[in-house]
Amino acid sequence: MAAHLKKRVYEEFTKVVQIPHEEAPAKKLRLSKPSKSAALHIDLCKATNSTDALQYLLQFARKPVEAESVEGVVRILLEHYYKETDNSVRLKIASLLGLLSKTQGFSPDCIVDDAINTLSNEKSHQVLAQLLETLLIIGTQLPESPTIRQRLIEMAYKHLSDTYFGVRNKCLQLLGCLGTVDTPLKDSEGPSTSSGGSRDVQSIISDYFGDQDPRVRTAAIKAMLQLHDRGIKIHEIVYEQACRLLSDDYEQVRSAAVQMVWVLSQLYPESIVPIPSSNEEIRLVDDAFGKISHMVSDGSWMVRVQAAKTLGSMLQVSPQFLEQTLDKKLMSDLRRKRTAHERAKDLFASGEFSSGRKWADDAPKEKLDTNTVNLIASGACGAFVHGLEDEMFEVRIAAVEALCQLARSSASFAEKCLDFLVDMFNDEIEEVRLQSIHVLREISTHITLREDQLDTVLAVLEDSSRDIREALHELICFTNVSTKECIQLALLELLKNLNKYPTDRNSVWKCLKFLGSRHPTLVLPLVPELLSTHPYFDTPEPDMDDPAYIAVLVLVFNAAKTCPTMPALFSDHTFRHYAYLRDSLSHLVPPLRLPGSGLDLVDSSCRSGSVESAQLFLQQSLSRVSTIQNLEAPGAQDLLDFTIRDLRRLGELQTELAGAADFCATYLRCQLLLMKALQDRLWNMAVPLCLKQNVTATAAAQQILEETYKLEFLYSGLESRQVASIHHVRLQAKALQLVLTARTRQGLDLLMSSCEKFLQDIESFQRLFLAELPHLQDSFVDKLLELMPRLSSCKPVEMVKILQTTLRQSGLLHLRLPEQIHRATATIIEPTGESDNPLRFTSGLVVALDIDATLEHVQDPQNTVKVQVLYPDGQSHVIHPKPGDFRKPGPDRHRLITQVYLSHTAWTEPSQVEVRLLLAYSSSSASLSSSSSSSSSSLASKLGWSDSIDTLPPPEAAVEGTIPFSKSVKVYIMPKPARR
């Protein structure tokens, strides 16, 4: 018992209580960037001379500064500024102050006082000018601080009396950018003047129109124009001063004065101004037009260019002043005429009639100075004639463009300037000739060409430049001619052009199509001669392979469309040729109602309402597909098949809806492939038993991905919702690929990285299409976003099971069409692929193949369009055309004219190479463009003073590829072995 008690006692007193060990909290490190101001202060303190300080400042200017560090850096710079004696260092500091004021997120109102104080104590003129530039930057950064703007304006006004032109320039620039009408300035603050009281900004600036330095005069005019650009109306009194500056000795002043006179003529067109040294008065816009016309004969070609361009925008000028620019002699309309009253008074004042004793005593006494009686200066007469005959081609181009603008608003002026524009077709510079053709095309609705004018125009068809010839064909399409001889002359010259340049075939045919449709009554008397028909004898049937005969038929058939009596003149073979051309060249030959030939075709005008019905059919097809959830799998697949077939046929019948129909058909094709890949038979069996179906599903997923890239980059006019639907289908295809990868033995090793990449794709989708998520309810993405916390934490195998279940439960996402969708298309005109004669060249050398293609609805073709050449041995070459090879003949239309160089080893016999056009794409550019609008505001607050979007982390790996978007053309080539 005692032993037992002893044991109990020992147990009680030897009990060990273990206190849990508390781990010391880990020390947290706070990473902070080194202070920019401290580093700058240390560098400037290390500088032993001004050269070292300037080097440190130049190095500092290359580094970014955050918004929160700007104020400290400014204080350090100002502190060193007050100590520094070297002007170049102070100049650099003043420049840095202005640069730092532009930093995003920094308000420069805290440094205004210091900047003004430095301005008051500065003695160097160059540093003063730079400080005023800094004040201008600060003022533009603080548009809603009227008190600060008023202080800056007063400082500029105070330094206007500086002797250095640069300071006066900056003061005037500051007044122009910050000055307002309701802030008058007192004379006591500025340069001494004779008048007391307060003055407005415009009168102060106009005082410097007469400054002794031409650079200051130019700056004064530009400051006044800056006021106008800011919406402040310039006083009419400035007009007289601006007119005097038109005769300044310096071209910069005259150039700015031309702009000022034009601005005032637009502000006060109906104001009346007197003619010097006479009692006559004219409208201000007419007077300004005459004065600017005089500047077309200026000694400086830059002033002449600006004057000619300015004339084109003065549409309110009187017709007689407008027509005077085409005649070097002064018209009688612009001379002051004396009334009969005044002539009788002069006769009475003479006192007697002529007696004949004194020689020439009855001669007209109206020998007055022409400048005092003319309503327009004699030097301004024939302004456009001088401009079109100028030695500088820039002036001639400007004069041609100005004529175009004025002629478009005045039909009578267009008729009068026609001869001058036609004469410019013979200019020695190709650019001038091309611009003249374009101008005549724009005013073609107002004019009708005579035979002599048409002869001059058609002479340009001999030009070796393809651009010139095609522009002239376009001009003839929209030109009216006066007689049937003109039609005959145009046809003859176009056939010569076709014979000399066979590559112009399509352009010439198109030209004759419009020429015939515009002049049916003039073509009618020429039909027997054109078709070589005879009332009694049969004539031989022409060859249908002759491009010249096809050109004549295109002219005649288009004229017959609105001339019902013309088909009676056709022979039997002409009807057969019409049926052939109607099928082969339907875009050139219109449908005609030909009696007695079995070709009574319905005119296309009766089908004008079919577009609306086709649009309705398209919408009904999409709404019918939206009910696919209620059908079983075989019925749903059949419905999709039939709908895709109907939409593709609709695109072939209605060219206006071809883009929308093809887009919907391709989208539904992706859904059909996805539905077939997710059928029950594939997923209910073990993997070894369905290897063939697994391969089929993998191919379907890859095809869906390719089709989604076509949907995104081959069609234009898509809205954000359609792009989100495309990315949704692409995400489903990637999920299907991931699930199929997990079912293979090789894919298990890559499963972890594939799952991580798929999670990144989901986050990217959510970031890019955040605004469209409400429209994606109950979709695949919507379910994934709900399961996102679980997906992020689960194992890859479990994630694959979730994706498989979600994929099979997700339904078809309904597609909503935007207003207009266009598909990018390309048509290769040359080579035609019809020639059996191979291009022969020596192996190892190259042969040039001319490529001529028309591009429709292609965005940025200079960077996206490529030419691919496929050789018979499987080799493929991709050529990127030069930017200069692309022309833009019209909106959403481009023309590619380039050369492709082919080369290969020797062949034993000729074979064909395939040429086609590719459209290159990159998914990163599309992602950036989609997200730029939503994230630009948030990025702006994070960027420093020299940061840019280039410093942002790059997005996930971009997918790049090419899409064929033209039919392949086959060309025979024959590389010959080199001779020994």
C-alpha cells in the first residue's frame, strides 16, 4: 500500500506539462523602389562642373518616372536650377520641367508658382523661351483652372517686349493657346503703348503683325489662327492687316497670311469691303478670292501650292470672279462701268464737239489706272491658268484639285474648265496626268465631251503606265459624249488599246459596258456596221475567241437593254453569241428580252424585292435552328445539314447576302461537327474499342478550330457579340481536344500543361468579352465560369471529367446577325490559266509571272495578303507583295498588281504550278484590338511618363496562320537544263 501511495505521489509531482511552442512570426519584407528624387539629388551633387550635370540630366531624361515621384523630382530640379550658373544646364532643367508636367496622374498646379518665379528672375533669352514653353505645357494640362491660365497669360503679355525673337514667339504662342475673349489685359503689365485702359488678346496679337522679325510676324498670325481653332471668332478688322501681309518679303509670313485671309473670308463672306482708291465696294469673300488668286503667281512654290489649295475651298465666291481665274485678260464684268449719266456729264464738261483741227481731241478719255478701276487685281486674272502652267508639278496638282472642288459645286464652271483639264492629260509628270483623269471623273456628271476633247482624252490610252490606262477606262465609263462619231472613235481607240495591251481586256470590256448603257441612241445607228450585218447577204460568223469581237458585243448588248428596237438588227449567230456570253460573262452582259429566240429573260428589276425575302429566309433559318435543343441527335443533325445546304445556295443566288449566308453556314458547320464528335456511341465505350471514332473526333476538333479562324478573320463587319460566339465555339473545340488527349496514353504526360493552358484560355475569354457574358447565359462558358473555383483546384483527371460532362450538356449558342457582313474575296485576273504554252526558262534562273488580282473587303491588305506558289513536287513558296503593289480603286476594293519570280531545277516535260492568294492572320492582334477599348483607361493610370504599351507583359502565345481566299490558277512552266 505504501509503495502504491509512493508511486501516486511521484506521479503527481513529476507530471510534465508541455507548452506548445509559438513560432515567431515571419518578417515581412516590403519591396520599395529607390527614390528617383534622391538618386537625382546624389547625381547632381556628384557633378563637379556644368558638363557633368548636363550629362546626368540627359541620362535621367531617358528613364521613366512614376506619377507619385514627379513632385519630389521637380523640387530637386528647381533647387539645382537656382544654384546653377550655366545657361545650358538651366535650359535642360526647364525642358525637363515641361516634360514632367505631362506625366499621367500628376497635376502640375503645385509647380506653377515656382515656374513663374524662375521666369521673373531669369536673364538668359533662350532659357526664358524654354520656361515659357513649360508654362504653355502646364496651362494646357490645366484647362479647368481659369486663375492659373490668367496668370500665365499675364506673364506672356509681360515678356512680349523682350528683344529676343524666340521669347516673343513663345509669348504669342501662349496667348494663342490660352487666351480668351473675356480676360482683358491692362497695358501697364505689358509693353508700353500710347493708349491706356485694358485690351483684349486679339488686339495685342495683331500689334505684332508688323514686328520687325518675320518669325515673330509668322508666330502672330499662327497665334490668331490658334484662337480661331479654339472657337474664338476673329474680329473683322484683322482682314486689312492680313491683306497687307500678303505682300511680305518672307514666304512663311505670306503663307500664314493666305490662311488668315481664307479664315476671315469664311467668317464674314457677305461683309462689304471698299476697293482702294475708288468708290466701289465688293463682298469680302470675292475680295479675298481675288487676293489669294494673286498669290498663285507668288515667287515661292510653297506659297503657290497653298494658295491653289485654298482657292478650291472658297465655294461662296461669285461666278464672275470664279470664271476670271480661267482667263488672263480682264473680263468686262470686272471693270467699273460708267453710267450714261456720267458719260453725258463728261461730254458737257468738255464744252464743245470735235472740230477736227486738233489731233485726237475726240479720243476716249477713260485712260485710268487699271488698279483703281478693276474689281480684281490684274495679277489675279487667270490664276488657274498660271497654276496649271506652273513649272513645279506640286503646284499643278494643287491647281487641278482646286478646279475639281470648285467644278463640283458649279456646273457652268465645270463646262468652262473642261478644256484646261483635258489639256493636263498631256502633262510630262505621270502623277499630274493621273490626278487630272481622276478629277475629270469626279465632275463627269456636269460635262459632255466634244469630239476634239474626246480625241485628246483617248490619246492617253497609248500611255505605258497601267494605272493611267485603267484610270482613263474608269473615266470613259462615266463620261457623256455628244455624237455617234464619238462612240465610234472611242470604240476604235479602245480596240487599239486592247490589241496593244492584252492585259487590259477586263478593264476595256467593263468600260464598253458602261459606254453602251449610257448612250443607247448613239449606238443604235452603228449596229449594222459594228456587227457587219447586211440586209440581203449573209456575212461570216465572227470568232467568239476574239477579245475585240467580245468587246463590240458587250457595247451593243448593253445599249440594247434600254433600246427595244435594236434586237431587230441582230443576225441569228448574234443571238447564239448572246446566250453564250450571258452565261460566261454575266457581269458584263445584261439580261435582255429577245423576241422569237426562246431567250425571254426576266429583267433583273422585277427581282428587286427578292433581297428582302432572302433576308427574311435567312432570319427564319437561324430561328429554326435555335429549336434544335428539342430534337433527338439524328433529327438535329439532319436539320443542321439541310440548313447549311440552304444557306450556301442562298449565298450563290443573292450576292448581297453572300457574306451573311456563308458566315451562318460556316458557324452551323462548326456546330454540326461538334455535335457529331459528342455523340453517345463514342463516349459510352472503352477507349481501345473506339480508336477509329477517336481519330475522327480529333480531326473534327482540329477542323472546328480552323473554321473559327476563318469566321473571325475572313469576314468583316462583325460586332463584339459575333466575335464572342466564335471564341465560344473555339473554346468548346479546345475542351474537346483536351478530353480526347486525356483518352490517349501519350496525352497523359502533357495533361497537366494542357489543363493549365485551358484555364488561361477561359480567363482570357472572360477578360476579352466581359460585356458579352450576360448574353451567354446557360452556355458552355457560363457553366465553366461557375465551376472555375473547382476547376482551378482539382486534379487534371477530374477536370477532364468535368469538361466532358459540361460539353455534352451544353447546347447550341444562338447566333445574332449584325447589319452587314462581308466576306473577303480575291479574284485572280492574270494569269488566266488558259494558256497551253509553257513559260520556258533556264533551271537555276528565275522567270517573272505577272499577277493581277482584285480584292474585295480585305482589311489592311498590305500586311495580310500573300501569294502562294505550289510546285508539282510538293514545294511551296509564299511571297509577300510590296506595299506599292496595292491600289485602292474604290471603297472596300483593292487591286494587286505584282510580279512573282519562279525558279526550279530542270524538268523533263512541262508541268503546272498553282498560284493562289492567302490571307494571313494572328490571334494576338485580334485579342489586343478587342481589349484595347475596355482597358485603355485603366492602363493610362498605370503608365509612367515614358512608359508605353510595349512594356506590358505579352499575351499568351499567338496563333498565326493563313487562309486561302481565292481560287487556284494553274500555269504551265518548263525549266530547261542549262547549256554546257
